[in-house]
Amino acid sequence: MNFLEVIQAETDLATARITALNAFYRFKTAEWELRHARGTLDLNRFLNL
């Protein structure tokens, strides 16, 4: 494996991690929006009030 392949593999890994985090963020956002629409979102729990 040459240097360029190593750099490409590291870039691909970083991209995959960012993609996974972005998907998790979108999932949690959609979950909160659904709970808000249902009227079951307790903001006090999330804001530690």
C-alpha cells in the first residue's frame, strides 16, 4: 500500500465518520420533531430545568 492509498483510506474513514454523525443528528432531530408534533416532548428534561 503506497502513501496515496493510505491518505485516501484515512480520508474515506473521516468521511464515513462524518456521514454517520450527520445521520445520527438527522435521526435525533426527526425524533424530537415527532415528539413535539405528538405533544410528548418534555423540554424541561432536555434543558435540565
